Amino acid sequence: MKNALLIIFLFCFCHSSFAQNVDDMVNFIRNNPQKSSIVINENGKETLNCHGNQLMPLASAAKTIIALEFANQVASKQINKNTKIAVKDINRYYIPFTDGGAHPAWLKSLKKTINDSVTLLEIAKGMIRFSSNANTEYLQDLLGTDKINANLKDLKIKNHSPYYYFTASALMTFLKPENIEKDVWLSKLKSLSDAEYRKICAQNHQKLKADSNFIKQFNFNNLSIEIQKIWSDRLIVSTTKEYAELMKKINSESYFKPEVQLVLQQIMEWPMNYPSNKSNFRHLGQKGGSTSFVLTDAFYLTDLKGNKISCAFFFNDLSPSEQQFINKNFGEFESSIITNSKFRERLVKELN
């Protein structure tokens, strides 16, 4: 599972190809209601709701709630964000080839190796900005899945499946017995109840944690596209309405306690590290994610005049060509929402 890793910059587009790409995105959303969903809030008011209550896989966008629980526990002094953790203790959860290179990219950005240590805050930031699945798995273990799930009730989020060790689910392919045919194995995986599936994922998590040799048996070549589809479909689900509302809560700067808000902004507002964003926004936070079939994004912003926007748009059940198309035009579409009020008005008119 990899993050969309969209770095939002303000720039001017004067080429007709840009307009055409954005037009194609709007048409795709309009013509594919089962695959698309978008909700926009502007200055506290929901202005666009296009299939906003449709449950869809979150992919790495689900990591936002984990970041919130991290901020809660830092604020309540259950954990210290400056505590140093050995990189090797995080690496035990790293599953090669399943995160688009996110975990190695995070370590490279910090100039860290397996012999070094990192702070808990750096781990949380790496989970959001780089979308490291190993960091996610480590933090879920540290924070506690029950406490992470409690946030859903506290936030009054009703349309959301419970958290489980969803990054460890990539190891489901490893469990295939040698004497079982592929089709039989696929059928067995599909027939698992949610409770059974999550139990196996928890067992995988414990094996990763306790046995350093367990991951060595993982063979990425066995992770067929059919297995990946089952994995993708079993990910945590929610709606664009819930996540646009979550972004709005963070962006309000009044919903969470100040000490929680401060840590949450430190984690979520990684795009503000870029000078072009600092010169145009007071706040800009984002978390997206993707699989071979899913692409999601949720963001919030406050501009220099105090105007606030929160947005979530999700895509699911994409074919390879559709995934390529969405990936190609994703950034331009998002930039148009952020920078162009006329474009937002158009979306409201055409998609509501």
C-alpha cells in the first residue's frame, strides 16, 4: 500500500492540456458513480457531496486516525514524542515491495540506517508523509488498536469499519499451503469472515514482531493481482463525507484540545515544509493512499485570508488503465480544487 504523496504547489496553468485533463477527471467522476466519491466543505459549509456516503477502501488515508491517537497520547503524557526507538525495531514490520518504497525513502530522508534510532514523532511523521507501513504497524502496536478505534466513537464517525493490523494483511499470500491450487486458495480467502480475516492479520503482526525470520519467507512473486484485489477490498473503509468532516475538524483549530492540535499539525501539515506553500497558506495538511485498485486523498487548508477548505475524494475498483489515468491527472485536479473557486463552483453545479 502506497501513499499518493501529493505535494501541493500553487502555480499557473496556461496549457489547454491541463484544462482537458481536469475535464476528463470531472467526466470520469460523473460517469462512474460506483467508483468515485467527493465531498468539499468551504468555510464550514458542505458545498459538494457526490456519493459522499458511499463506503470505499481508505488505503493509507486510514492512517489519519492513528496520527490522531498518537497526538492524544502525547498530549495526555502516555507517551513522549521525543522517545528514541531503534530503527531495527521498526524494520521488523517492513514488508518489502508492498509500500512503493515508502519506508526506505523515509529512512533516507532522515539519513538513518538500521544501526540508528529515531523519535516517536519522526515515526508518526513518516507514517503520514511517506506512508511507511512499517511505521504504521509499529504505532498501532504501541498505541493499541482498541484506543485507535475509540476515536471513531469520540469523533461520532459512524460510517467506518474498525481498525485492525491492515498493513500486515499483505502477508496473507505467504499462508498459502504448497498443496493447494491458486483458485482454491483465492476462494478460501474470499470466504473468510471479517473476524477471521482480522484474526489472521493479528497473528501475522505478532509473527513479524516476535520472529525476525518470518518475513524472510515472504515471496512478493506470490502476491498475484487476484490476491492484491482481495487485500484491497478488505482494507478499512469509510466515506468521503466522514473524511472531509475529519479534515474540517482538524482545520477548525478549535475541535481538539490545543495540545492535541499542535502535535496533529506537526504530523499532518508536512506540505508546509515547502516555501511555495508557506507563502500561500497558514495551514495545509494532507493524507492520501493507493493500491492497484484504489486512490484516495483527504486534505484541509486555511489560506492567508482565513478561508478554509476541507475535501476528500476517493476512487475504487479501478482498472489498470483507469488507475493510470487517475494517477496522471490527480495532482492537477486537486490543485484546481485548492486554487480555483470557479472550478469548485463548476464541480458543485455538475456533480451535486
